[in-house]
Amino acid sequence: MYLIENYKDNFRFNRQYEEISKFLQIAADTGYNEHFHWGRFDWGMAHSYLDVEMLSRNALFRKENGELVGAAMYDTSFDDRWYILHSISDENLLRQMMEYVIRTDTHTATIKANLSDTMLCELLENAGFENQYSQSVLEINLSHNLSFQLPQGFYFNAPDSKIDTWQWRLAIHHGFDHEGIPQEPSAEVAEAEKHLEIPEYIKVFAIRDREYAAHCGVWYNGGNTAYIEPVATVPEHRGKGLGKAVVYEAVNRAKEQGAKRAIVLSDQDFYKRLVMIKSSEVGTWVKNSK
């Protein structure tokens, strides 16, 4: 049996956050955990959609010596729900983590599991879970700089430049097809969003006349893999190649820091046109509590 420790105090960035982030930097760089890269964890913890009251559902699984070897993460306010992440492929550990999810989720347990994680997928199937649909993890090789043409009149923010946070919020808001202007965040969310200012979150903007027209965020903190999240172009500037330009510029900056590849969890044709290929596939396993 492994020791179970729940996330404490429904607080986004507690001491356990640091441990989970470091755990994911090692365990999710490649392989069967790659769909939940540490950057995705960071992005979710700073997101306004995060249901802070549900954070205590997250659970850490430890050996008797205290070593963290697994984490069951509840992706709150999203349909994806649970992720079972582990650094060792021990059947007892995976079974215990799966049973924790079933016991904790009182309605319909939904678990995202990489199809290359054959032991976990077999346990889920035997427990009555069904893979209802799959999504790709796409990757692009960063062995050389990726070339692109930035349209005339646009320029990139410099890596060390100060970000205009209001322009940034507008670019995300309109880039994801929301109308009007974004609402002011609550004090709690505004404080959480300060975390996005960390240098490990590479932010590239295509700018014209001081207005942010397109954005790509890339998370990189050593290791082989950079994680792309999010990418957005405001509607009036679509069709100009800005999406490709900001993605390529952002991953090129990650390459300069040591990244060997960049990944995104998506099946959108946009990324495939950027010559991104499938690295792995993630199943959405559903078990109805009834």
C-alpha cells in the first residue's frame, strides 16, 4: 500500500504545488505521462476556471520513505476531470490510484490515460471503464530553428520586454472568440495570474501599432520538452500567418534554452499544418457510478 496525501487547504500554490511541479518535470517529460506536462499543471493552477474548493481532491501517492511516485489530479471545471500520473509502473500503485478516483468521484468518474500506458489502460478496462474518445499529443522536433514569415507591419515583443497585461488579456479574450472586453478578475484570480509572469512561461506576441494581434505561450524549465499553451489570434488578424509565426518564434526561444521538442495536446489541423506529428494518444475513460 502507498501512503495517500491530499492537497492541503484548497490553496493554489502551496508547498505541495512545488513538489508536484518538480515531479512532473521529471515524470512527464516524455512517455505515458506527457499529456500532463508541468506547464499544463501550472497553466491550470493559475486559470480563472479553476475551482479552488475542489483542490483538496488532488492526491499524492508516496512510498513509505516519503518518495512521491504518483499523483491523481482533478482537472476542475473541465470535462477531462482526472489524470493518473506516475513515475513507476507498479500495478498495486495504479490500482490504488484508480480506486481512489472511483471512491472520490461521486458521479461519473472520467480518467484521461495515455494509450501507451498499457498497464493503466488494462486496469481501467477491467474495472468497467470505456475509452469513449481519444486525443493526440502532437510534437515538433526542435533540432533546428523553425522558419516563418512575419507579415509586414508586425513585430514580436523582445524576450526581456515588459508585457502589457491589458493587451495580453484582450488578445486571449478576443482570440478565443469572446465578445466585448474581459471582466476584471476577482482579487484571488488576479493574485493567481501573477504566477504567469514567471520566466519559465515564454510569452510571444505579434504586435502592430502597439496592439497584440496574436499570442503563443510556451512553458519550458529544462529537460527535453516544451509545452505549448495557449495559442490565439484575434479575429480581424486571422489568415495572415500570425498563428504560425508566434508558435515558431516561441518554440525557437525554448530551443535556445535547451528544448529538444515542443508538444501540444490537440488534434487541430492548424498544428498539423505546422508539421507537428503524433507523439502519443490519450484516451478519455469513463465509468458511470451507477
